[in-house]
Amino acid sequence: MFVAWTTTSLRPDADRLARGAVELRLAACTQVDGPISSYYHSEGRLEQAEEFRVWFKYLPGNASALNAWVHHHHPYSTPQWIEVSAENVGEKYLSWAMANSTSAPFQSPKSP
């Protein structure tokens, strides 16, 4: 199982990403945290922003499709996308995740 996260500046964007990934069964479960405070450098300046973090829990077979889907639907041109492999996952939770996920690839719409 993998866990990944991204951030958005608006709660509706975070909710849209969280709900969409579960509706498509690319993620078995998502969660939205926030607001959180983010600090980073941009264009040579230290910035601070309020953001919402979206957590995705998904199976290895969905990694590429979820990554593509999130990047296609994310409001940022360069979204944060960090994923880690979970070393230990409860057997019952993993079984539940497997029953509530798909390995169908995400096909991005073709540009005209």
C-alpha cells in the first residue's frame, strides 16, 4: 500500500481531489487536513501560505493512474506530490482497500 499527499490553497479544491480519487477507485481512502501553514521559497522570497493537505491511501497498481489523475486535476502548475510505501498495513484494512480499489488506468483527455 502507498500513502501520498498534496496541498491546495482552497478547501473546495482539496475536497474535489479527495472525492474524485475515491469515486474513481484510484484511492481506497482520502483525507483532508487543514488549514495548515506552509513556508517555502518562491522567486527568491520566503513565502507563507494557508493550505489544505489531501492524503491518498492506495494500492501499488493504482500509483501511475492516481499520479496522472491528480496532476491533471490539480489547480497548481507544479503540485506537491509525495508518495511513500507503507511498510506495515493491517491485514483487515489492506483487504478492505483491495476490495474498494481498481487498477484501471487514468486516461487524460486528448488536447484538441
